[in-house]
Amino acid sequence: MSTPAEIPYGAYWSTPFARWQGSLSHLHAMKLAAHVGRAELARRDIPVETFDHGVLGMTVPQHRSFYGLPWLTGMIGADGVGGPWINQACATGARTLLAAAQEITAGMAGASLVVTADRTSNGPHIYYPAPDAPGGTGTQENWVLDNFSNDPHAGLAMVDTAENVAAKYQISTAEQHDVVLRRYAQYQDALADDRAFQKRYMTLPFDVPDARFRKTATTMAGDEGVVETTADGLGRLKPVKPGGTTTFGGQTHPADGAVGIVVTTASWTPALSRDPDIRIRLLGFGQSRTDKGYMPQAPVEAARRALDHAGLAIGDIDVVKSHNPFAVNDIVFSRETGFPLADMNNYGCSLIWGHPQGPTGARCIIELIEELVMRGGGRGLFQGCAAGDSAMAVVLDVDGPPD
């Protein structure tokens, strides 16, 4: 089966991603997303009056973000557009796409603006009052760092889940590093010819505004914080955990960024598409939750459910993209599904270009679309894990001529 929802070709965008505490660390995530979204819609000649629904995906609270999507669309100029704010940790990008598709499938909207935005830099420090505690002393947390280091249900840091999966599947450090080298080489393909692949959906160079969004503070040529990766360099790294297998080279880095995707009914698609002969149909979605403390294996079941929803099998899929915070994610997915490990994640993935959480999966889906367009069409699968040993997956179809 499939949903009636489509993504007009080219009606999506992404900022470059910047490693946390980098060039985007001074910017309010929602304000940056609105600033970029307004410019990118204008660049594509898509009037803000087009939209009758929106979805905000964000996992790290920002000042006054209580007002959520209506504030963001107000900053863009779409004052009449409402919708939810969704936080499903690292699966937020896929979940926001599903929320938009469901609204359209239900006949409640014709064009939805999906915006994902996160700043892991300078995350909030939150104090929770507790008047019944001794002395009335409350509790506090560092929203980003404390939750990276401790799942309150499993009682583990995220890297511990990678070690659990590596032990279960007998995955060595050397095998993980082989994947990292392959993913780094694939990312280099996206930088060829003056970043030609990334410029299909990203405005580069990217002018970084100052905190008041009045002038340009600096310029980013592309993603910031990607580390040059070599076999010798990886070989010098020790596992993060004593007795473990996962090194800092075998996992992603926190980042900042924003991504936007337009989702519409089929009747709206031609008017908003860069090329009306290219159709992008959303075929299926899946979610899963795996065993406690085994997060990197969760995408396997989510992918199977998305394929079932679409009425397809893994053999029907031409391109796979993953949110892979750990190299073990891709190894397990390949072993369990049979999809060739070396063929996943052409042109880049979050293992290399970083993880701003909410926008991560959305950028993966955009790159999935562009690779399929370059192939002349086909079916693609995105899958990625999320905090709480959960995962989301999306299956889509691209029909149209190659470039």
C-alpha cells in the first residue's frame, strides 16, 4: 500500500551541519530554522500561503519554544498555519514526515511544511522544583549531556548499547573501523565537483547569521567538524569503554542544524516541484522498540515493518540510508537483512556528518531522494535508531527520468 502523500521534487533543504560548539552554536535553533526556511521557500518560489499544516521536529528545548510550531510558522510568515511539535529523539525526522503524511491521508491538509531544528550546543540546564524534598531542594539536569550518558529506563549510556550489540553479534573494533572508512569515502563523493551532490539540496556557501539575524557573522563552505579519517588514524584509537570495542572514530558527533521538507497531496505536487516529471511517493512507515539496552539493532524491525506497510521486501529496495550513530548499526542491519554493507549510505550519513538529532533523519531522507533521482528512479529505505531502544523507518518511491 502507499499513502496519498508526496514530496515535490526539490521542495526540501538543509543547512550544513556544524559540530557542537561550532559556527551555529550561538543561534536559537527555531529562529535559525525559520530564517533558513523563509529564504529557501522564496528561492523555490513556494508561497507561504501554500501551507495549511505544519510539523516542528525538535528535541532540545530553546528559549520560549513552548509556543512550538505556531511560533516557527509565524516567523516564516505563515501566520495561519498550525500543527504539532514532535520529539522522538533521533527518530524525530522520520516521525515528522509520518505526521504530515497522516494529516494529508486523513484529508485534513493539502500541503504540510515539515521543519526539523536542533542545537545540541549550549543545551539548557533545567531545574525542577521539588517542594516536598528535604529542604525543598529540587533536581536538575543538563538536557543534552545527562541524557547522552544515562537512559533512565535501561540505566545505560548510549555507547553501552553499542557495546551490547557488538558483543551479541561478535563485532570487532576492526570491523567497525572498516565501515567508518567506507562511509568516509562515500562522503567524499558528495564533496566532488565543488560539493555538487550537496548543492542539489543545500545552499552553499552558507551565510551564518549573527544572533540577531541582522548580518552575516561567518560563512560555512559545508559541513563543519568532519574529521579526516584514515586507517592509521583509526588504528591509534582505543575503545571508549575499558574492554569494549567502540572508539570515538566508530560513532557520530553531536551537531547543530536545520532541515525542511514539503509534503503535499498528489494534486499539489506538480506546481511545487522543480521537475513535475519526477514524483516522490511515500509508500510506508515502520517503528519498533527492541530489547532494553540494544538500541543499534532496533532499525532492523522498524525497516521490516515499513517494508510490510509498503507491500515490499528488502530485495525490492534500490537505495538504503541510515541514521547510524554507531558503525555497529550498519553491520547489524546488513547481517540481518542481507542488504550489502558497502552499498548503504552513498554520499554520506550521520556517522560522518554528525547528529543534530531532530534534523538528522530528515537530511538522510533528502539524500536518499537525490540519489534515487540520479539513478533515474527506484525505491529507497531510510532507517535509524533512537533513544529508548526504538527506531523509525520510511519507504519511498521515486519515479522519473535521471538528470
